[in-house]
Amino acid sequence: TQLLEQSPQFLSIQEGENLTVYCNSSSVFSSLQWYRQEPGEGPVLLVTVVTGGEVKKLKRLTFQFGDARKDSSLHITAAQTGDTGLYLCAGLYGNQFYFGTGTSLTVIP
Amino acid sequence: KAGVTQTPRYLIKTRGQQVTLSCSPISGHRSVSWYQQTPGQGLQFLFEYFSETQRNKGNFPGRFSGRQFSNSRSEMNVSTLELGDSALYLCASDQDGLYGYTFGSGTRLTVV
């Protein structure tokens, strides 16, 4: 049983489009992280959100932590081919991180 | 600042053999965690070591074990390899295990 469910599982869009991916759970997390992973490499930490309702922006990426700290979203504006990868969310529950199922994003030029 | 270093990058082993993977964390990071990543199961937590002590353990059989040395370097061992152990094994370090990980590039293990 996965503690964190991500949707959609796969996403293929044209360069320049906007997209949102979701990370949902019925559990409350102390903090939540988003990572991007490219083939053959380890995930790279993009952001950590801690406070319910928190919004963080990283250039074209906007991350939001739900008010109840059970869910999060990642919005990408004007997607570029370099955004292609596997996006993973991870929540801190107790003293352990739990990873989501991942969203595989392909941006087509 | 050097990143997390995992060795070897690729490994091919025969069913029934054992294997040891190595991880050198970022200098100053005391927490080292290991994950198994497969296409079907995603990232599955193996165990976490903090200051040479196993602090957390996932739901893997006893064939999977690990340890951490006084310099924070960590090793994981898998004995009696099975075909299903084929996966990307990722090591991640963190200052205290609570902020967010820096991952290594992983070791791709193939069991034939």
C-alpha cells in the first residue's frame, strides 16, 4: 500500500504548455519534498515545503502544500524539453520519508 | 562540495551469489538511507543509518542488510541473490534524516 499517490502516472505534452501534477494522501506529513529524476540517475531534490498552505516558486515551477498537509501539487508553466523526467513527491511521516508512485513527464518539442 | 558517491555503477551477478554496494555520503551528513527502485514498485525504502546505528528499516527480507562506518560511509549487502533483486539501488544522505535527500547516481544491479 502506497502512502502517497501521484497523478497522473504518465503525462505527454507539447513544449510551451502548462501542466499540474498531484500528490495525495490520507496521512498528515511534517514536510513534503519534490524530486525530479532523469533516466539512469538518482532523484534530485527540487523543493521542501513545511507549512500547510505554503507556496514556493522555482522559476517556472510552483509548488503548493495543502492546508491540511496531506497533499501537494506541482505546476509547471511553459514546459520545456528539459523538464522531461520522473517527478516524485516524498512526505516525512514520523521519522521516515515515504515516496509517491511518480509522474513520468515527457515534453515534446 | 562532493556529492553522494555510489560504487559500482553497474553490476551483474548470478542468482545465489551475494553482493556488496558502497555509498559515500556528503561530508557532514550523518544519515544515510538506501532505496530499491524498480519500474513496478517505484522507490522502496530499505533502511536508514544514522551515526552508525540503524534507525529505520523497511519491509525487506533479512537477505538485505547494511552498515555504516564511523566516517558515515555505508554499505549494503544482499545475500543469496534472486532474479527479483534486479533493480536500481539508490543511496541518499541527509544531515539529520529530516530535511530532504541528496541521492547518488545509484548502482544498477542485474541478477541473471
